[in-house]
Amino acid sequence: AQSVTQLGSHVSVSEGALVLLRCNYSSSVPPYLFWYVQYPNQGLQLLLKYTSAATLVKGINGFEAEFKKSETSFHLTKPSAHMSDAAEYFCAVSAGNTPLVFGKGTRLSVIA
Amino acid sequence: KAGVTQTPRYLIKTRGQQVTLSCSPISGHRSVSWYQQTPGQGLQFLFEYFSETQRNKGNFPGRFSGRQFSNSRSEMNVSTLELGDSALYLCASSLNQGQQETQYFGPGTRLLVL
């Protein structure tokens, strides 16, 4: 069975600082990995998706993530945080015929 | 292209009642999945429909059911509501079924059970 662990339920960064949100996955077969963002009172919006074509995946709003098989990680980064990045971020894994499995989420706060 | 739409957006019910939530997928999408989101349990998979057939089901009691129509629109029903059913219910659609498919989410229906 697949699983996702997001380290840190809450991350706080200063505006302009590096954003790093951690995600580790477990899967017995090659996975597809996703990062979604959720703003208050809204649904989930896809940030980026790993499909094995390239280990470094670029997404929307300046975010990117690197797939590291040896570390079973898929951490999300952004070089410079903006106030509008404050939201909840979810990492998810899909593999085999099982449904999408989400991590518990990381709430990102951006301090002016 | 219009996104995934869910109706109603907000709902208040009392214990013991039943509720039906509706989801219209992105035009052309044939797969619809439902998730329950709560502060304590996070995002939990309810079920997935593809071509009017349930393809996957999560670990929820039989009070939770769903269906998909020939136009890919989907409904989920919860009978005999309990306080613990209060949650944000999210619908997601994808073009086809499969692990490689990207799911696009609607804004959700927030259900409050009193």
C-alpha cells in the first residue's frame, strides 16, 4: 500500500525566503507524485506532478519539486516566498490501481 | 473550459437526516472521485466512478454511497447522518481512470451536521 508523510504540519517563513516543504512516500511500485495547494474555503489546485519523465519538476507559481528515489522523497521548494503563497500544501501518491493517497498537509505561513 | 462544480456549497443538516451532494466534472472527463476532508483525519478517499461504475471504494460505512450518470455527473449520498460526518466533501474529475491521471478538484461542499 502507498503512503505519504509530510514532515511539519506548520512551516513559517519570511517573505522572500526559501520555501521547503518536505514529503516522503512509500510505494512498492513506481509512483506518480503530486503536490496540491489549498487556499481557505477552496478546493485543491494542482501545483505539479511527477510522471518519471524528469526528476526535477517545475510547477505553477514558481514552485518545483525533485524526485529522489534513493531517499523516497519529493520535497517542494520555491526560491522566494510571497505573501500569496500562504496556504495548505498536500503531497499525494498514486501507484498501481489504488486511489490517490494524501499526506496530512503542511500549512505554510509567510511573514512580512 | 469550466472547472469542476459542486452543489450545494454549504449545507446544514441534523443527525439522522440524509443528504445528497452533486458534482459536475470538467467537460470530457469520465472519472469522478470523492473525498472527505476533516481537520482530524485529513483527506480520505470515499469512492471513484468511471463510466457509471464504481471502480474503487474507501473504508467508509455503507451509509456513504454514490453513483455516476451517463453524462459523467456524479452524486454522493449519506444516510442517517452523524455528527462526525461534518466535513468538507471534495469531488475531483480526471480524463480517464488510472494512476497517471491528474485529478482536478472542485471547491467542495461543506456539510455541518447538528
